[in-house]
Amino acid sequence: MEARIDKIKQQLQAQGYKLTPQREATVFVLLANEDDHLSAEDVFLLVKEKAPEIGLATVYRTLELLHELHVVEKLNFGDGVARYDLRADNSKHHHHHLICTECGSVDEIKEDWLLPLEERLEKEYGFAVDDHRLDFQGICHRCKP
Ligand SMILES: [Zn+2]
Ligand SMILES: [Zn+2]
Ligand SMILES: [Zn+2]
């Protein structure tokens, strides 16, 4: 956890931003709930437990900043709510999602399954992939009859 916070701190510093205590509290919540896909409001409520003085606007601005710096990804799973998703440390590209249309759960595939496609795109279209999104909608194993 410490190492990841340090890394994010460096990412911010490289762009001329400081990891203020409010920003750190927000990053901490994102790291502690890494497998979830929290909305700004969810993050705010969790940050507030540790730092009651913090406002929703501050949390929101921090999330937007982290998004600009590619620390988090901003997602919309079709319910109209923007959700923030921490990018994995070790992979260059965004992970994939399995979105259950029954229970609304969102599971993650951490491996990059698109590498073979990326190679084809490079070869056949001369296109260098920077990033991608791949979300699947369906019925999860918990909801399958
Ligand atoms: Zn995710
Ligand atoms: Zn990829
Ligand atoms: Zn389900």
C-alpha cells in the first residue's frame, strides 16, 4: 500500500502536483477498495470517515485530477453514474470488465487479453494502441440458473 501511494505521489509530482493530505486520503480509499468501482459519492463517504473536514467538491476535483493523470479510469456501466477505477500498477492497458445484467456486479479480468489484437492492429493497420476498454455484459456465475 505504501509503495503504491509513493508511486502515485511521484506521478503527481512529475506533473507539478502535490499529494496533499486530502488527495492522499482519496488515494488511500481508492487503494483500499481497489476491486470496487466507486462513484465520487462512494469515495466521498469513505474519505469522510477518516477526514471529516473534507468536502465532496474536493474529493470530486481530486478524482478528476487523478483521471487526467491516468491514475484512475473513469467508467460508466450504463447506470448513468461515473465510477472511478484505479489502473493496475503492472499493466500498461486498462483491465476488462464482466458486467452482470442481473445483479449489477462488475468483475475484473486483470490480464490483457487484447495483446494479440494489438499486434494485428500494429501490423495490418500501422496503428499503435495506447489503451483500450473491453467490457462484457451478461449473466455472472452467481446468477446463472
Ligand atoms: Zn475495473
Ligand atoms: Zn492491451
Ligand atoms: Zn450476477
